[in-house]
Amino acid sequence: MITLHVDLGEEWRGGQHQALQLMRGLRSRGHVAELVALRDSPLARRAQAEGIAVHEAGRLAPQLLAALPLKKLAGQARFEVVHIHDAHGLTPAWLAGVHKRARLIVSRRVIYPIPQNPLALARYRAVHRVVAVSRFVKETLLTSGLARDQVEVIYDGVELPPVPGLEERLEARRRWNVPDSSDGPLLGHAGYFLAEKGQESLIRALPMVQERYPHCRLLLPGDGPCRTRLEQLARYLGVQSAVVFPGFVDDIEQVYRALDVYIFPSRAEGLGSSLLSAMSYGLPVVAVAQCAVPEVIQDGRNGLLVPSPDTEAIAAAILRLLDDSSLSASLGAAARATIQQRFSADRLVQDTLGLYERLCAGPESER
């Protein structure tokens, strides 16, 4: 099967990771996967490094400029499927008339409804399928006016890494200046710094945890609009020496290997790629039971849920895990098993490929 993937994101976030992982999986199964991406974007660079053909779009007015290579590529009639991985890529695909020449699919990762204007709805109704990354996202699409049979749920997936050994954990911890567990537990969260991601709750919870574990640290890799405010909050609370802001971390696996507990405080998440990644490493997790998170975490079985990003509730859940090593170990093992059974990269690729094959085998007019 010959597929073209479109992602016009400027940064490296969960959606770009999923797009690259899908293309990698398709290619490993003998299919063709090419990419339209912004010139010199993190996704474009990584895809090129893996030998994926990349058609670059200019950064000036990218949605309009991307329509040019898309129209040219679609006109070649060699791509059976064009898969749009972010909302920015849908407009140029629609303008280029891709839906008239190939099976057009768009992934939807956010929880927000589609804007109720004729242009936005026309773009989405022109595609053959909308892939929602969770049942929660699917419901927002249905309430936006899309037909139920146009929307399909395919969960994100992650690779299942080897469980890190003691030496690997110690090496990872040394990178963040945390010699070993006896020097204090290391908490963490990886993600883009936005208010709805909830990192503020973690910083506010840290002093409560430090009352029992004085040398506890918090690792917050990533960047975003709220970083300065979060750094100021850490100083205000007097925990600046215990909160590590390393910025964007390319080898993110060194974060997961180092942690004792992973916290996912987002209150507006379509699914949560970093949550899945943390679980794949067998980490015990604390997460906020909002949006799609309960589709992944069952409280007390493969993680701990708190009803809202309440500081005291988060601190209490963290302390419960730090106080009970057997509970932490059992929840971490169950979290890893959940990834293996329901959220693996292999399942993501197989489910997506199955959708492609069904659409290509159906009638031309199928929506």
C-alpha cells in the first residue's frame, strides 16, 4: 500500500511521535509511507534520518504552501491513502482536492469540538474517516455534527521498552543529579507547558510530599508558554532547588528510566502519549480522572486516579505510592501489561492498516 502522511506541526509533541511511529511500522511491513511536513521541523528531520521521503512545505503561510505539493502529489494518483495527522494539515489537503483523488483520513487528538462554521465542517465532512484517539474524542466529534460511521477510534500506541535494570536507573538518575533512591524519590512529568496540562499542581504538591520525604525532587522536561510562570512558582514556594527544568529532552527515555513515580495532571487530554510511555516503563502513575484518562487507567488496578488536579489529592496519591513499595511495584507491572495488551505500537499500526485496507476495498463514494 502506498500512503502519504501530512503533519505541519512546528514542534515535537505526542502527535508527531505517533505519526513517525505509524510510518515506521508501515514501512517495516513492506508498505510505502511518505511525509509532507514543515521544512526543517523536528518531524521532518527525524523522518529523513530514517530514510522516509519527505516533501517539505515552507514555513511562511504553511497551510497555503502545503497545498501546492499536496495537489501535485495527489495528482500523480499513486497514493492510495492520504493521512492527515494534525488539524493544520487538513485545510491544504481540502484545498488541493485530495479527497477526490485518494482515501483521505484525518486524526483528531484534541478534546475540543469542531468549530461550528460551514468551512470547518465542510473540511471534516469531506474526509473518508476521522480517526479519534479515544472514545472521549469520538463523542466530541459526534456532538460537532459528524456522522457516527465516519468516526473510528484507534488508540495511540507506544513501543514496549526493556525494563531498565539497576545500573540503567542509576545512570539515568545521575544525569538529573539524583544519585540513587536513598537520596530521595524522583517524581516526574513530561509534556508541553500549558495551563491545562496541570504542571502547576505538581509544583504546589511538592512541598506537601517533602514534609515526609525532604529530599524528594520533581523532574519536568519540556517547554512551552507557561515555563517562566512555573519556574517563578517554584521559587515562590521555595522548592526551586528540587524542581528540575531541563527543557526539551531528545532522549526522553532517560527521564522515564530515572523516575520513581509518574504524575499526569492534565485536565484536557485526548489520550496522553506521555502517560502511555511512562506506563510502558512499568512506572506507577497518578493521573487525573478527566477526559480520556479513565479509558487507560483503572483506579487501584494499573494506577491511581484523583478526581481533579487538586493539589492535596495529588500529594496524597504520591505519598501512598512512596509509602507502599509493594503497591507501587504491582501498579507499575499492571501498567506495563496494559500497554502490551491495549496500547502497543504494533496494535496502533495494525488497526490503522486495517482501516486503510477497508477503505480501499470499499466503493469510491464510501465515507
